Amino acid sequence: MNEKRSQNGRRRVRVGLGLVFFGLFLFILGVEPGAFGLDRSPVVGFVQIAFFLIGLAIICVGGYVGFSLRWVGGDRSLAADIGLRLVSTGYVIAFISGMADIFGFGTQPFPEIPYFGPLQVAGVVLGEVVIAIGFLLVTLPPKSD
């Protein structure tokens, strides 16, 4: 039974890391398509924004899958619960900031071409910082009694 749990744990870690690296690939593809020879426009458009936000979502899911192994035998700590909620909140901040023009409350409303401006960049970076703080909280060791 314990060996099966160990194999399941290794599989979860591998799946989590695989998701993180796949998400990182999509994130980099969205942020810097020129690194792959795919840059066809001088501006950051909807497809690029969508790709890096999808990549960021996959990174968050992969991190959750990888870290969920820590609580197989018991309950999550309060810090881990708060951390996972911060990861979700950070992604929502990044998503709303990145898609502001598409949703109609950015600097370039829908009929115009979306523009990924400095305020949107700041919002996405803020979301990424909140995600990082959330994952740091998840990694805190549980308090021993």
C-alpha cells in the first residue's frame, strides 16, 4: 500500500512539473514569440495575451498538482489554504489586467485594436507577484504541535 502511494506521489510530481514546464513554454511563446521565430507584429495582440495567460493558468494548475502531494495523509494548513487562494486571486488579477481591452474597460475599447499598455503590464506583474507569494505560503512547513 505504501509503495503504491509512493508511486502515485511520484506520478503527481511528474505531472505537476510537466504542466509547469508546458505552461512556461506557452507563457514564453506568448510573451516573446520572436524567440521561436514567430513574431509577425510590432505590437502585443490578443493572441499573444491569450497565450501567456493560458500558460500562466497551466503553471498555476501544475503548481497546485505538484504541491497537493504534501496533504495526501492529512489536512492542509491555514497558510497553505491562504496560499492557494492567493494563487487563484493572483491569476484573476493577471487575467483581468491582461484582457482589459478585450473586456472593454482598457485604454482601447473593443472596436479598436487591443493595446497592451503600461497599466496592463503593471496589473499582470502584480498578479504574478501575488501568485508567487501564494506559492511561497503553500511551501511553508506545517506547524508542529
